[in-house]
Amino acid sequence: MRLKILNAKFLNLVNLISIKCQRYFFVPANFFIYGGVLATAAIWGGSFVVMKDALEKQDVYSFLATRFLIAALIMFMLRPRVFKGLTKIFVIRSVIAGCFLVGGYTFQTLGLKLTTVSNTGFITGLYLVFAPLISWLILKRKFYKAHGLAVFCAALGLYLIAYNGISLGLGEILVLISAVLWGGHIVILSEWSDGKNNYALTLIQILISALILILLSLFNGFQAPPDASVWNAIFLTAIFATVLAFFMQTKAQSVLSATAAAVLLAMEVPFALIFGLYFNDDPLTLRIGLGGSLIMVGMGLIIWWDNKSKNFSN
């Protein structure tokens, strides 16, 4: 009971700060929502640096299974009564979202074994295109010209950063399926995340992902984390790149459209480049810099259009 009261007070404080910032500092209406999605993209971009060495010592499925299982246990221990009062339709929708999420990871991993890292990075980023297409073609949601321009800028930036020529084979097809699934996952969260049960929705997704990844790791022969450095990477990615990042994404998508979320999440690529440049001395070329700039232009267009639309409606 005391925890609920503190949580309510904290949320009221955040809302008050948001209103004051909008009024006195001309902060965009969804400033904290945008910040949450960008923080998610930054965490995911930075996680590549953390995971790189660990994945040389432990296979991908075993690493992901351990990461998601620990993330699920942490979330459940923080709120052991999280499943109380959930409706059947809510649980079914959460399980479907979890299947799309883990499906993206699975097909990407299978494809990565059969194609190059650069091909995988570029094709995976096409969720940026698939999310608005699924939303528009299947669900008949509005697709504004500004959104189209933002998607074009971000996709072109992704092309400049990651494209090195692609010959379509089985590996590329598998990664393409993962991009479709992640695009579908973004659309699902925008449609089904109502802002009321974000914690439960996030936990069920992570739990379903953990169960499926455990089965896949057992099929290939589960490998326990071999040393402390791998355990450190697992706990860091479980807490920040899984619990925190997926919760922020789920919360934000109760407000943002699928297109807006996809463009903002594409900032994961520039963040990965920045972290790689700083920590691993990765090369920075004019093409990569221009690509990152175009993705940021796409992000800026989304924020500008969303705030223009809200000001017009008000």
C-alpha cells in the first residue's frame, strides 16, 4: 500500500514537472516520452559494446536466455502481485507481443549465421519502413506526409551507415523476416499499450521471450556463463537493455504512433556508432556521419510534426 502511494506521488511529480517545463521553457508536449524512447535507443545502441566480448565466450541463445530470464525474475520480485486482476484478452495480447519480440531475435540470430554483420544491421533496420507500412496497409491508420519524409530520411541514413551491397540469400531472408516481426511488434505496442498496465505487459513479453529462448538454447546445448565478465554483461543488459528499455518503450508507445516510435528507435544506430567510436575506436567516415545526421533529421521531423499537430488540435 505504501509503495502504491509513493508510486502515485512520483507519477504526479513527473506530470507536474512536465507541465511546468512545457509552460515556462517551451519544452515539447511529449518531451519526456521522446526522452524515454531516445533513452531506450541509446541503451540498445550501447548494449552492443557490452555484449560484444561476452558473445565471444557464450553462444547467443544461451546469453539471451539467461538475460531475459534474469530480467523477468527481477521484474517479478519488484512486483510479485503484478498479474493480479489482468483480463484474459490482455494476457493473450501480451503473449502475442512477446512472440513477435522473441521472433525478431530468433530470426535475426539465424540469419546472422548465414550473412554478414553489415547486411544484418541494414536489413534489421528496415523495421523502420515495415512498422508504418503495417500500420497503414493492414490497420488503415493515417500516414502523414511529414511521417513519410521522416521515414525516408531515417531509412536513407540507415542505408548510408550500413549498406555494403546485398545478395539475397537464405540468411538475408531470415533477417528480413526479423525486421517484419519487429515492425509488427512496434505496431502491436502502439495499438495495445493503453498506459494502464505497462509493467504487466512488459513482464509478460520478457517472460515469453525467456521461455522460448531457453528452449532454443537447450536445443543447441545450453552454455552457462563462463566467467564474471559475461555475468556482468548479462546483468547490465538484463537491467538496462531489457527491464528498463522495454518498459520505457511500452510506456511511450501508449502515446506515440507506430511510425513515430519506429523513427525514434532508429536512433539506436547512431548511438551504437557513437559508443563504438568512443569505446572501441571504430572508424568514422563522412558517409557514416551523414547517415547518422539524416536519422537525426528524421527524428526531428517526427517531434516537430507531433507537436504541430497537438498545437493545432488544441
